[in-house]
Amino acid sequence: MKAANVFVKTLAIAALLAAGGAQAQDVVRLGNLKFAHYGAVSYIKEIAPKCGIKVEERVFAKGLDVMQAIIAGELDVGTTASEAAISGRAGGAPIYVVAGFAKGGARLVAGADTNIKSVKDLKGKKVGVTRGGIQEVLLLAELQKAGLSSAPNPGKDVQLVFLAYADLNQALLGKNIDAMMQSEPQSSQAINKGFGVEVIKPYDTPIGEPVRTMVMTESFYNGKRPLAEKFMRCFVQATSAFISDRALAEKYVREVVFKGQITKDDFDDAISNSPYSYDITPEHIQVTTDIMARTGVGRMAKPPVAKEWVRTDLLDAAKKSLNVK
């Protein structure tokens, strides 16, 4: 009888250990950024238990930092603007683009008293932008379109001032720069607080509205397929919830992501310029890659070919299973 009890207890302990091991294997390591339009991705970790997974989110200052963490083997999934994904792939990051989670999210904002009303008015001005961000790609594309040269040093038509996203607004407020190509919600904050005015939303280049990319490591995509499928379904559920329930999206982004640091107007304006989405195409990534190569952003020795590393099969299957268009 005692032997039977010992056997039952041993089986129970083994079952617990196996369950713990299975649970450990169902952890997804996610790298994300702190912007309003990245909010649905953050929300994945809140609903992850219902999806049968656990998501550990790490927030980075910029997309290139996400790429470095992926190269170091610290992440399974990362979210970033397309230019960081493209630069990462060109630099050897073992990643696939698997979805697009937001589009737009950029604005050329001038100082309120500068009288800058068009891109051509930037001649002779200082323009702030974050180096290596999609905003830099869009800014350089707009300057080229307007026939303006640019460089970080004086002597060109436009002097570029490279600053972190968090520092651009302060530089515009302090009149250290005349204009900025900024992300959301920071550009909306500058306008709503009265020290900035919108010049353009920079979507009239071949890039159109830039799509923010979700990437997976090749090892996660290929080697942990069932977990990757669960994660993608969870992404679609989180994004669908934010698209259909604006109040939920606002509450989560304002209170959880930004901890009360942005207003309702900031959120509304930001998301109107960077709506949540799911989709991405090889064509969009290829156009962005071509413009990056032409403008020198990312300094890629060999630009990657989009059709070789944009994989939307997981997304397509997740949307179909959840009946999401």
C-alpha cells in the first residue's frame, strides 16, 4: 500500500514538473517601444494567459536597440519601425517580418512662431530628427523631393540635428531647432501644448504611410511553430480589441503605458495619425528598403530583398481562425 502511495506521489510530482516545463516553454520574450501606436502589442501580455502563453515584455528606447537584443538572443519577437527591421536584417539579424501593427505615426512639426508652412520653407533651418528612425527616412525623402540638401553640419540647405524622441519636443520648445520630424504621441503633444504646428504628415513619398513591423527570430518562427502560432493569434486578438473598443485602447495606453503622462486629446490625435493594423506586404518593405539605400539611412552594404524575409503566413492563418478581415 505504501509503495502504491509513493508511486502515486511520484507520478503527481512528475506531472507537476512536466506542467512547469511546458509552461516555461510557453514564454514569449517580446521587445517593444513606448509609443501610443505600440499599445496593442503591449496589451498582448495582459490577455496572454487566455491565449495559453506568457509574454515577458521589455521596453526599449528605439528600434535599433530591439534589433541588438534579438541578435544577442534575448528576444523571440520584436516590434519596431520598418527601417530598424531592414537595417537589422541587412546587418545579419536572423529575423522575419511577420505582421504590421500600426501605420503612419509621423509628423513634420514646426515651431509655432517660425512661419514654416511647407518642406521648402525648411531651407536655412535646423530640423531635429532621431537618427536611424523611420522619421529620418521620411524626412530625407521629403527633402529630396523638395530639392533640398541636408547634413548634420552647417553648409547644406538644411542642418539636421539628431536627438532622441524624448528630447525633440524640448528642443523645439526651447527654440534650439526650427522644426522636427517626430513620432506619436509626441508630435500631437507639441501641437496641443501650443509650441508646435503641423507642416505635413509625410506620406506623399513612394513609402506612403510607413507600416510598423513585428518581427520574429528565425529560430522562433521555425523551431517553435505551435508557440509562434499561439502568439500570433494573441496579437490579432489584442489588436482587434483595440480597433473595436477605442475606450479600452485609450485607457490602457494613457494609464498603463504612459501612466497618465498624455491627455485624451494627445491619444486621440496620435491614433488618428497612427491607427492600429495587422497587415504588411513585401512590396512596402521593398520600397522602404530602396529609399533607405538611396538616402543612405542605415548604411547597408547589401540591402535585403523583401520577398526573402517577409512571411505573413502566420498572420493570415491567425486572422482566418479568428474571422478577422
